[in-house]
Amino acid sequence: MVVLDELDRGLIHALHVDARAPFTLVAEVLGTSTQTVVRRYRRLYARAGLRVVALPTPRSSGTHQWFVRLTAATRTAHDIAVALARRPDTSWVRLTSGGTEIVAIIHTAPAGPDAHTLLLRDIPRTAGITAVSAHYLLHTYLGGPTAWRGRINALDADQEARLRAQSPRPQASGGPDAPDAARLLTDADRLLLSALRDDARLSYADLAAATGTSASTVARRLAELRARDALFFDLDIDPAVLGVTASALLWMQVAPAHLDTVATALAGHDELAVVAATTGPTNLFAHALCRDAEALHHYLTRRVAWDAVTRIETAPVLRTYKAATTLRPG
């Protein structure tokens, strides 16, 4: 297991602030040499599963997201999870609840004959699956572009500002009132995002070769996409490296009149990496990352014990097969 020091955590935090920041700038902000930063990055890449990835925002991609819970026999759950993880339309594939439940995020087109093929045809026909429930993601309060605080607690405000100073700033046209058509990705954008999906730090020359354009065209288009919030960057890294030994998915039932208030409050909790409103009998989902089982127990009994939360189901994560885009080894 890799043991992180202050420099490692600073590098991880810096990549959250600007995933494509030059290592020369990161080294300057961290007060070390470029060679040291590059060496640390390669070490985390090889031994901690660190990946910098680029993802389209749901509005720009024109897709819908579903949390899908599959119950399967223990002997088949692993194979089903592996098959789901290999699909391009899935993310965050996890095995929970004693090895009999698989939870995944599935991305679907909003319309068309094949819009919900995986939900309506492929999954129900899969041998070994005994139950399926799908929960449409309505609103994300924490997660996606907003990083878990456990990964961004190493830099001070001045260091963050120095990194942000060179990042493209969102334009007014990318705001909440922009027409949906203005947000949607073109085929050229999707090709660029495909190249960035597994390694968002690819050079402009490599991106140009992957997309059949010039480096200057790629640089200009990527800056435009970032400026209008059509994409965001995320880090895939093993939570255990950050000291997490207890990971659990929380399915909560909250009185609708209190849902927004509860979700907003939960989004401020350091123990949570994701908070999202969904459809279904439980209407609020969260992902807890805690130091150990005792810390998780303390969180559930002291921090989420609200009258508005009428039911909570805790599903410990036993294994992650796929993170945002990265297949986990083994």
C-alpha cells in the first residue's frame, strides 16, 4: 500500500484544482522541483491507481444517469459486475451487501429505440440476476465536478488561487439559462472527450493525433469546452490510499418538503463524496467514505440522525470494479 506524504496530497489536490496544470506550475506552487512532481505523479499512477480523467457534464452530453441496483447469486455476481464494468455506458460499478448486490451508474440516451436497451432488455435477460431496481438521478448536490473534501485538504487558498489563475473561466453562455442546444457536444467534441477519457493529461500533440486535427485546434477547442462547463475533470484513485477503510452507499428516504434542505446540509459533510436526489422509494443517495467502521457508525448515529430522514439503508462497498472511467485491477 502506498503511504502518502504532504507532497503527494498536495499534488492530488493540485490536480483537482486544475487537472491539466503544467507540472512546472504544480512544482512551483508546491515548492519543489518539476522532476520531483513528475516522479511522484508516476508513482501514484503505477501504485495508487491515480488517473486524471475528463467527463462531459450530463447537460452537454445529452444523456441521463441511473443508479441501478442488481441482486444476484453470490456465484454469478462477480462475473456480472465485470461485464458491466467493461461497458462504455457504465461507471462506478461496485459490489455491496455481502457480495449479492451490484450497484452501477448507467448512462442512457434520453430518447430513441436503443435509449434504455441495457435497462429494459440486456439486464433483465442476464442469467443470475434475481432483482433489479433503477433510480433516475434528478439532481447532484455533491460529486462530479465537486470533489470529495478528503482529496482536497492539502493546499491553502493562495496555492489554489495560483493554480486557478491559469485555468479557463466559465463564460456567461455556459450558465444555467443557456439553451440546451448551445451546450450539446458536437461529434468532434465527442472524439476529443474520448481521447481524454482515460488520460486527461495527454499533450496537445497526442490529442491532435487522436482526433486528426492540429495541436492549436485541439487547444482552442478544449479551452472553449472548459470555459462553458461542457466537461469537467475528475481523479480516479483508490480511497484506501487516502486512509479510507470503510466505504458505504447510503439510500435514504426523506420527506419531500425537506429533501433539498437535508441534501444541501449533507453536501457539506466531509464524510460524503456523493449526494444526489433520485427517484424511487428512497429519494436521496449518498456515498460515505470513513476512516474505519467506528467512524462510519459515529457518522450514521450522530450526523445523519434527523427526523426528516425517515429511513436509511447502509450498503457497505466490498469492491469497486470501475471508478469514473477506470477499470480496477483484479
